[in-house]
Amino acid sequence: MFNIKLHSIVLQAVPFLVGCPACLRNFLNLLCEMSCSPNQSLFINVTSVKQINGTATVDGIDYYVTTNYGEELYNSCKDVKFGTLNTRAMDFLGGGAKTYKEWLAFLGRQAKPNEPGSPYLITYRSDSSDSSGVKPLNSTIYSCGDPSLGCSCGDCPSSSVCTGSLLPQLNTETSCSVKMGSLKAKCLDFSLVVVYLALLCAFLLWGLLYRTRGRTAFPLKTKPLGNSDDKSDSNKNGKSLHNSVQVSEAASSTVKPSHPSIVQTYMSIFFRKHGIFVARYPLLVLCVSLLIPVLLCIGLLRFKVETRPEKLWVSPGSRAADEKNYFDSHLAPFYRIEQLVLATSASGGSAAPSIVNDNNMKLLFQIQKKVDDLRANYSGSTVALADICLKPLSTDCATQSVLQYFQLDPKKYDDSGIDHAKFCFQHYTSEETCLSTFQSPIDPGTILGGFPGNNFTEASAFIITYPVNNMVETTGQENEKAVAWERAFISLVKEEILPMVLAQNLTLSFSSESSIQDELNRESTADAITIVISYIVMFAYISFTLGDRPSRWLSLFVSSKVLLGLSGVVLVMLSVLGSIGFFSAIGVKSTLIIMEVIPFLVLAVGVDNMCILVHAVKRQPDESNLEERISDALVEVGPSITLASFAEVLAFAVSAINPMPATRVFSMFAALAVFMDFLLQVTAFVALIVFDFRRAQDDRIDCVPCARIVSSPATDDGGDGQRLHLLARYMRDIHGPILSYRAVKFVVIAVFVGLAFASIALSTRLQPGLEQKIVLPRNSYLQDYFDDLAEYMKVGPPLYFVMKNFNYSSASVHTNQICSINQCNSNSLLNEIARQSLSPETSYIAKPAASWLDDFLIWMSPEAFGCCRKFVNGSYCPPDDQPPCCQLDQDSGTCSASGTCNNCTTCFLHSELDNGRPSTTQFKDKLPWFLDALPSSDCSKGGKGAYSTSLDLSGYESGIIQASAFRTYHTPLNKQTDYVNSMRAARDFSSKMSEDLQMEIFPYSVFYIFFEQYLGVWKTAIMNICVCLGTVFVVCFIVTSSLWASAIILIVLAMIVLDLMGVMAMLGIQLNAISVVNLVMSIGIAVEFCVHITHAFMIGNGDRETRARQALSTMGASVFSGITLTKLVGVIVLRFAKSEVFVVYYFQMYLALVLIGFLHGLIFLPVLLSLCGPPPKSAKPIEQSQPTSASTEQT
């Protein structure tokens, strides 16, 4: 009987160990010494016997071995891998033993009847002191590093020939740092502090030097623009302040004004003529200007929204996209995943209790029955899980669940109970009763979560996974059947399974492959109310700020600008719809970001221009006719509005070079919308201003222009006589004078430059990525799912190393350069992957790779005599435990020998192989056999199921396999940086291997296509920002013809962007396509905070100090109320959006941008201009367009 059992043990063990001849020889010697040695009596002692059919038989023995023998035996086999399941052979042949005692104890277990294993209990002992005459076995043990036996480096990393190439190379590179006592700072941070202090000292020294020489660049405090008498006079007639300004400028001016640039001259001429034309023919201008956007809106008939994530966030020509297409077309798309996560909840600060109990197991069976019974409707037919699930062996679904230890059969659970599951947690690889319905071991690490170490019984979560077949998408309809079932599955979970789980005091999270896309679609309407409220709030604000505050409340009905504000909002919407219509007409699909963000963005920009235009018209003298007021206002603010608008358009146009589809399309839509909005502002909106001012002059009621109010000329000034309100007076009397103090200037420069340097240091801490939870609605069921996945998942995503054009001919060296069994190169691909798995903290590779090539070479090896076999006629002969070699009993599931295969022989003799390797013909003939061979106890190396999709056999008869993949796993990836770094590490490794082996190898994982953007996001961000800043600089220079002014604007814009990046780092906002577009867009928006002040500074007269204060008095209030407050009002509404992406990337970033832009535009820029501003241009534009002293009327 023992000889029969011995044959069975050897038959099962050989496929696991044949890759390492030293281990296999030592293992066989251990068994042979016990059964055949003439010196058995010296190291074997029978401890018990039993009667079988009246005959005494051995029932237990003690097997004595020396400690040295046991340790060397274990060491020769402990690292031998079983590639099919990415694990060690010791997990199967030793129950995961960690010492030789554990391994021998496992081997000595007494097997049940009709099962492979020892027929009696074997107790391996290393102590012989109590047994007289016993001499423990201490025969020769071959080291796995013995060159004569040729174990591979993957199976024996301690071999001397492997130490040079296979020892893990830990990443010891550390960032540069400087120690100062107990403090430790990065070299960059330390350098920035040193440079900042040096600049601060130089600036202070320069200021003191100028003060000593009596220069006026740092006056203690210059004379105010007017005295108190001037102020009181200005309230009466609005002219004395202007006169005092001119006197002050004439008295203090030390710089001769230069003439306006050619561009400014032509712009002034154009805007004067344009203003007169619009004022004379407002109806014609309004109709013609509205015609273009209305016609473009026809394109909305072809409007479509793109919601597929891979179409939004993946560049079509990206490396990851190409590699995914190659993988999908040559091998097979990665399967779809439907998943449930059940977990216990922690209470009272204690750890969550174990979920592994009888009640919860029975609940799982109830859930499984509901999932199996689920039927979804698709095109008039029903779809069940069995119709779409992944079936490795073409019979049963590859469901990953703890219930697989009972083959999903509740009757088997009733027979064996929860103890069998706990038993399988430790013996899932070696116990046949623990195999799944699809005859594969189920790793408890993939179906349990929340367990410490390997204490699976303390797991606090069940993870149930339903793999579903995936199809290559060509028309978008290939996976519709699976999608229909997935949506029915989600409905079932929400309506039936979730209440069942909650009733058990458990938590449940769930997901399907189509869940993300469905939730993104739902998000498209989640924030519709937020957008509407934002529009209403901004409309109310613009109506309020455009209107006047008359002395009589009845005149409010005339002076209000509600209809004008509403018309302006309509123009903004037309520009947005026209942009969307244009791109829809040419076949560009819209995105959810476009629908949600661009309307708000263009409204914020449009409101600024509305305020500036209306305020400019109101600043013109009342005695001038409307045509002159309109033309003078356009001459005054038209150039700065044009400059700001073109800067914004160019900023978005630059962002359009981003290869990310979502951000590229967003930038294109935004650029056209902002451009159209600008055109409508200087045409249609100016015409509307003409109509509104005519209405006000005729005392007609706002919103009801057909009705009039009879006013008294003596008392009703409509607010025009009191132009200088609180905000304007503050800018003239408080803000400007405070910034004139030398100490204030020093503090301002020191603080803002210090913030810029600090932001440089902070920006280096920005992390690339985009959390999946952020792009989903806050109330999405996927929020809990991603949390549970990060907490409980102990296995990372599958990782495939794909090799192109593998040459398996006998003349090629590819085989030995790839494989990892005996006689393979020490630096082969699979050996190096095994090496990388020894340092998972840097390589992010968790296990050695499953290799079809290794298993195929072992499968056809003569040593694996139960695998590659043939009948006498040369056809394939399966192992003895598979039909037709045995007869399957349907009731018991056992297979008894039939005698059909008694004449089968191994495929090859040793002499028929070339140094253990097949010839080209042998390889070509037997590879299909291997891929069709079912794995079983007698031969675990069968390739069916495990490697069915690992090779592309198209045209392989020529000796070239076009594509083949070797599967391993990433370590658990819980953060965005983990995903990015793992992808970078895998690509670096494959590039090195491709170069060393002269082969084309690339890594592939299902998430690479979405994370590739982050590998170069820093380069993209810096390039886009620099190009945008350069473009804005060129535009500023063309408009102003002043390198000096353009350089100052450039410096301020750069500081605003740097500060915004610093705020991003402090708030934990990640660097991705959305934030890069926001950074580029911030340049365009920040121009508005700078260009109006700079333009007013340049067209003023007097010294720098005088012109800086004049610019604040003229444009400061407009910048604050017309730009800062309008954006602030709209941004605050976004705080209440349901989508986290709105709150993080639009509310937080926009709010930071508005505040930073406001501080730089109204504090830092005036100080900088007063210190080193450019010389003035001609004062002629001021004289033409600003005859009064009032800056703006403010509310």
C-alpha cells in the first residue's frame, strides 16, 4: 500500500519541484530512504500497528533525522516557486511551512482513505537521546546552489551565481538635507531662505542708501491727492479733485511722458469710432452681434456628452493607450469586476470583531443564491451571471468567495461547518476539499480583509468578487449584456441585499464595472441647482453694483440696472451656447466639466467687463452727449479689457495643447466662449448700455421702460452727482496713503516676496494624482466602496509583463533569457521579476510572475511523467486522474482508474531533448496540448484556464509568438502616489530589461491608462505655465509697447501662480489635468487684477508715487467691486456643490485665486509700481476720458 501511496506523492510533487533539480532530488531521497534503505531500522521506529482484514499493518512510525539534515533539506526547497498561482511550492507541498519541522510535520500527516498522502502517521524527530541504538538519518543533501544541479536564481536566490544580479537593490537615494542642531531642512528650503534673506538685506540697504541721498523714491508720506476742501468740493461738482491732481502732477512730475504706442493709438482710434457707431446705431449692432452666436447654437442639434472615463482622461496617442490596445487585441481585455465587501464595525474604540462565524457564513449563502438567481433584461432576453461570468475551465464561474471552500454548496457547509473554512485558510493550496468549483485554490488574502498578519480567522471583512468576461470595445455595444446585468446587480444589492446585511449589524459596500460611469452620469445633474443659484446670485450682484443710489427712493426704479444685468447674463449664456454649438457641429463631444464649469467661468469674466464698462460710462461728464460718453469710456477701458480678454483666451488656447481629452476639450470650449463673450461685451452689451442710459435719461422705469416717473430736476440727480462713495473714498483717502509710507512699502515687498519663496518650497510638495472619490457625488455608494477597498484589500492590482515577438526556435536565445527554471540565464526576465519581488517597498511587485513558459517546459519534461503523455497513436493522453484515463462517478465526484491509459508514455525521452530544451518542432507541436491540458492532482501544470489568455498563437507556427504575458501582482496600493510610483517603477524595470535582453517588453496593469498622465504632469504643468506667461507677456508688450510694464505684469502673474501652487500644497490639492488647467487659467484671470491698474498707471502723469496713487483712485474701486467681489460672490456658491471635485478644484482653487489676485493687484502691484514702475505714456487719454475726479460710482 505504501508503494502505491509513494507513487501518488511523487507524481504530485514532481511538477512543483522539477524546476529545481537539487530540491527534487533531496525530496525523493527522503522518501526513498524511508521505503528502500537497507538501514531503515537505524532511523525508523514503528510506534503503532492496526489490524486490517486480520493482518497487522503499520499505523505510525517515528522517522529520525538530524537537525542539520532537516534544515538543509528545507533550505534547498523553501524558495522554489509555483508560478501558476504566483506563490511558493512550499505552500502546496508544505502547507506554507516556515521551518523544516513544520514541513516534515505536514509531510507526515496521515492521509484519509482514497486520498494521496501517507497511509500512516509519520512523526519526524530530530532527538534520539531516548531511543537506544537509533542513528538519525544524515545523508547527503544537495544545495540548491549546486552548479551541477542547476536550480534557477528564481528558485534559489541564495546561489553564489545569483548574488551579483538577484539581490534586491533597495532605493537608497535620499533627498539633500541640511542639519541645524536638532532641525533638519531640505537643501532647497534652506537655499530659498538664504536667498530670501540676502535679497531682503539688499533691498533694505538700497532703501537706506536712497534715503541717505535724499531721493524721493521712498518719501515718508507724499501729499494726499487733495485736501479736505477738495473732497468737499468734489462732492458738489466732481471737478476740483481732478484739478488738484493735475496741479500735483505738474508740480511733482520728474519724468517726461512718452507718446502712446502705435497699437494703443490705433486701439484708441478704433474704440472711439466704434463707440460712436454703436451709440448711433445700437439696434443694428445688437442684431448683427447676436446673429453669430444664435446661428452657432444650431450646432446644439448634434450635441453629445462623453462620459466614458477612458475617453475623458486618456490621451489617444499615449503609450498606455497603445499598450492597452495591444494587450486587449492580442491577448484579452482584463475582466470586468463586480464586488461586494461585508465588514463588521468597530465599537467603543476596540478593534472590529471577526466576521468569520456561522451566522455570517449563512448570510453569504443567502446572498449568493440571490446573485445566482438574478436575471436582467437585455433586448428581450434574460441575462444571468452564468451567461457572462469568467469561466477559466469552461464550466464554473471563477467567483472569489470564502464559500468556495465549500464549492458554493450550502449542504457541504452544513456537513463540515465553519471549522472547515478555518482549516482551509491554512491549507488552501494543499487540501483538495478546499479547492473551488473551478478547481483552483482560493487565497484567503483575496477573499478576506482586515486581518493582522496571516491571522485569517480574525478577519473583519468578506470580499466577494464576480469576474465577468470583458470584450474589446469597437462600437461601444460589445459589453451591453454585461452592463445590463451589472445595473440589475446594483439594484438588487440596494433593494434586497443591503437590508439583509444591515440586519446582521454588518456594513456593505459594493461596486460593478460600470458603476463609475453611471455615477459620473448621475453627477451631471447633481450640481444643476448649484449652477443656477450661482447665476442668480451673480445676476443679483451685478444688478445691484451697476445701479446708482439716488437721493430719492422713487428714483431707484429709474437708476437701477436689473434689466441691463439680466441682458448681460443672457449674453454670457449665448456665448457659452455658441461655443458648445460650434464644437458640437464639428463633431467634438462635450464633457460634464464643460457643462458645469464653463457657464460659471464665462459669467465671472463677463461680469467684470460689464462692471468696468458701465462704471467707465458713468465716469464721463454729464454735460457730454451719450455718443461722447460711450466713445470716451471705450477709449479709457477698451485697451485694458481687450488685453485682459485676449490673455484669458490665449491662456485657454495654450491649455488646449494638453493631450488629456477632458482638459483639451474644456480649454477649447472655454477659449471660444471667452472670446465670443468679449466680442458680445464690446458690441451687444455696449448697445444695451446705450438703450439703458437713454431709458434713464427719459426717466423710464427699469424693467418696465414703457412707464415713466416724473422727477424734479432740483432734487433728483439719479446718483450722478454723488459719484465718490465709500469704496472710492477709501481707495483715495486711506488705502493709497497707507501704501505711501516707506515702512509699509518695505513690509509689503518683504511679505509678498517671502510668500513667493515659501510657495516655491511648498509647491515641491505637491503630489500628482486625482482621488477617485473626488470626482464622484458625495452621496455616491462608491464613496464607501473605495474606503473599504483601501482598508481591507490585501492584494494589489494584477501586473503583466508583456513580451512581443518571442522567438521559441531552438536557434534563438529567447527561451533562456525569459524562463526561470534550471538552465535559464541568471539575469532572465522572470528571474529579475522574482528579484524585484524581494524588495516590494521600491519595486511595488509583490510576487514572482506566473510563467506559461516555465510551466510548459516543466510540463513537457520527462521528469514530470504524469503531465505530457501520449497514446500509442501519438495523440494526447491526459493524466491518470482525468477522463478517459479514469471513470468519473457523478454522485461521489471521484474518478476511478479505467485502464484506458495504461499504455501511455511520456512525450519525450531525455535523449530527445537538446540539453533539456525542446526543438522548434517539439515546441510548436506540444504548446497547444499544454494550453488545453486541465490541471489536476496528478499534474498541476496544465495550462488550460491559467494561461488561456496569456499567449497570442496567431501565426506561431513560424517560430514567433507575437505576444505573451507573465502575470504577477502589485503590492496593495492605497494612495494616488502609490499608483503613480508603481507604474513608474514597472516601466523603469521593463525598459532596463528590454535594453539588457534586446527584447521589446512592457508592463501592463488595468489602472495604467488612467495614471500615465501623472508621470509627466509636472513637466506638463511647468511647460503650460511658462508658455502661457510668455504669451501674456508678448500680448502685453504688443498692446503697451513697454517691456518695462510687461515685465512687471509678468513678475506679478508669476508670483500669483506660485502662491496658488503653495495654497494647493497646504490644502492637499493634487496636481492633475484639472488643476493644471486651473493654474493656466489663473494666469488669464490674474491679468484682470493687474492690467487695469498698470494701464491707469501708465497713462497718468507725475512721478511714480503720484501715478500709483492715481491708478488706485481711478481703477482700484473698480478692480475690487467689479472684479474681486463679482468672482467672490460666484465662487462662494460653489462651496455648497454636491460634487467634491467642485469644492476642491473650483471653490477652493478659485477662492484662493481671487484672494491672491486681489492682494497682489491692490497692494503689491501699486507698491511695486511706485518703486520701479515704467515711465508714463501721454496724458492725452486721461484728459479725453476722465475729465472728472471720480473714480467710479460704488455701492
